[in-house]
Amino acid sequence: MGVITDLTRMWLTRSTRRFIFTSEYDQRLSFRDCPNLGLYVHIPFCKSICNFCPYCKTTYSEGLCSRYIDALIREIHMTGEQAGLGKTVTSLYFGGGTPALVADRMKEIVEAIRQHFFITEGIGVELHPDNVTVPVLQTLKEAGVTRISIGIQSFQKKYQDILGRRAMDISALFLALKTVDFETVSMDFIFALPGQTFEDLRTDIDMAFENGANHIAIYPFIDFTFTTSPVGAMHKKEKRWLLDEITKYCLDKGCIRTSIWTFSSEKHAGYSSMTRDNFLGFGCSATTLLRKQFKINTFSVEEYCRRIDKGQLPTSLTLRFSLRQRMVYYLFWTAYSTKINPADFEGFFGVPLEKMYGLELNLAKLLGFVTKQGGVYRMTLKGAFYYHYYENFYTLSYIDKMWGIMRKDAFPPRIEL
């Protein structure tokens, strides 16, 4: 896997230089002139730990959680005060962990953010099915939340058992969604589980759309080396067939494909914290992407709080991009939306996309991965699968390695990828 990603990196960046993350960091961040800036807040606490989940999380403790939220609000102010009179941002997303565990302080966090930032496209929160209750949803809505994403994974007991999830009260969940209204209700599912069929997935999709969802995300199962999940990976051909069938089924139902793995039944419904040109991340393990740098906060809740107590940002590692590296990063995550607009690329970098990557785009068209329509490059079904296939390599070669190290070392001196 490392050979594939190394060769791809060298080809696309036209350099043998690796992505080098070091422990040096900036106390002041250059985000004021960044267009299309998004915000992300990480809440790392869970009542129980799912063995398949790779994200930064820790078992909930009321005292530690309270201390963490106090530190989080101070981090928001430390960075936000650099916005001057205020900075317009696209969206705000809360992930975890289980953000609903701090529902009673959500309004306080949002108000801290709104002291420095103007949010134009809404506020989203990830939820565990157990948290989808009328009191929790009402509390979130009163805090300003407009979008929710529920980590269903599967409505079916056989796959809940495989993933180590408890059975959910489906009737109560659906009733709560009917009672409290949101602009977007997204439901997340996992595909490529052992023995999983298209019929299984179709049942989940229909159940979601018939009971309150106007957006779904169907992510492939990824076998991270540092998780304890015993689930094995599905064969490539079966994965491709499933992804193609899911896509065709959703499109035939009149859904809009909003990214590789997401589909919306209504034009206005969207939920993605990934396809943004630039973003600021707050909280443990949160990442920040700016024009010339990428930074990631420490994964340790204790060390995060200690850094904030010292009046310092909790940055663990910083990557300084070369121009080509930043272009590759931009293209990789923009492609997640299944399309790339050359005008947007040129607006961001000041050079034509075809001048920098014309050979690669022509090759992608020749191989049937993309078509060009109305001046925009759009992925075919074949291209979407191979994007997913490469993204799996990227995840296991880069993210798996980095997160594996950072889970053990709060402030590693250097990582090369």
C-alpha cells in the first residue's frame, strides 16, 4: 500500500519530498483571508467505545468533560480573537465522540464561536442513535443546530452484532425525528460488512428515507490497524458492485449524489464536514487546513487541557505545504464531491487546472474515470469506485499511521508520510 501512495505522491507533486509533520506550530493562524472557511469542533467523549471506530475518543467522565469544555471555549476565543471584527465562515460541525453528551453546553460553545465568526450555511451535529430523543433534539435546536447526522450503521441486528452495537429503539428514534424538525436529517450506514447484500442495504436506505432522513451517507468499512474490530475487509469486486448498485438505486429514486458516499432526497439537504477549501478545527485531535499549512491538535485530552491552561494552542503537529502538495490535497478532497471545477481551482491557486494537471485529467478521461460536462470534470461510476479504492490506500498508509502514533504520543517530534 505504501508503494502505491508514495509513487502517486511523487508523480502528482513532481517531487520526492514527503509530507513532513513537525512539532513546531504557530500561535497565530493566517485564516483571515481564507475563502470558504469552515469550522469543526471535536467532542471526544463516549459512554461506551465502539471497537470499529477509529476517531479520537475517551470514556465519558463528568469532571473531565466539564474541564475539557472549559478549555475548548478558551481555545475558540484564543483563535477567534485573531478574526478582528469577525470572519464569515460557511458552516460549523460538531463531531466525536458523542457531542450530545455536552448538549447542555452546546449553546455556550456556539455563542463563543459567534463572538468571532458569522456562520452562513448552518450548524451540524453528529449523534448516536441513543441520543435521538425529544429533549436532546430540542436542546440542540435551541442552541442553533440546523443539521443532524445519526450514526445508524445498520438497522439490522445481524450487522449491529458484527459491529458490537446495541439494538436501538427504532420506533422512539423515528418519533423523535417527527417531533423536532431540522433542515437536514442525515443517517450514516456502513457497507462492505461480511455477508452484506444489496438487499440489506436497500432495506436500510428505504427505512431511512421513509422515517425522517432527507440525506444518507453510506461509508465503506475500513479496517484500521489500531482498532480492535475483528471484522475483515470485503473483496474489491464485491465492494465495487455494492457501491455501483447503491449509487444506481439512489439515483433511480430521484436522489442527488452529493459526494462519493452521500445522497440527498431534497435539493437543500446536505451534510459534509469534508469538502471545504479551508477550515479551522477546535478540540482534541481536530485538524486545521489553511492555504499554506495543515495542523492537528493533540489526541490527549489531559495534554490538550494543560496546553490551553498555559495560554498556548494545543497543536501537536504542523505540515508546511509546498504549492504542489497543497494542490494535491485540494484535488483529493474536492474530488470527494465527485466533481472538480477548473474555475474554482484557478480561483484558489491563480493558475489553470489543465496547465498543472492536464495530462492526468486526459488520462482519467481516457480510462473512463471522468467526463467533462459544462466545463466541469465529473466522476463516472467507475471513477467513483476507484476514488474510493485509492482513498482506502491513502487512509491505511497515511491516516492509520499518523493516528496510530498520535494515540500513543501526545506531541510526537516528527512524522513523515
